[in-house]
Amino acid sequence: MIICSCFVVSDKDIRAAVEDGARDFREIRKTLKCSTNCGACYPHAREYFDQCLRDIGVPMPDRKYAAVNDDADL
């Protein structure tokens, strides 16, 4: 499934990055460019990244991420 349409980053790309040692979402943003353009994918990409870490045994809190522009009209 495509998570970031701006840079065509899939769930498999994020999982592969985690399996290759990514432990910080900044690494995902740097290497895959995911959530660095429009930001619409940030909530889903971050939640999926956290889930991938949990799947390999890295303790992660359950969090909800807001979209980058959720409060743009405030």
C-alpha cells in the first residue's frame, strides 16, 4: 500500500527501513523522504513506523498523530 503519494513510499519501504535499522522517524524522512513534502501522510506513516518497531520488539507508546495541517484554519 502506498503511504506517501508524493514520493511513492509504501508500507513495505517503511518496514524494510525498520528491518535495516531505522529507529527514529527522522531517519525515515531523511532516507525515504516520506512526509517531507505536503505532510498529509505524516499521521499514517508515523503510526505505521511505530507499529513496525513494536512488531520487532521495540517498546513504543500508543499515540495518535494529527495531520500537519489539522489546525491550519485556527
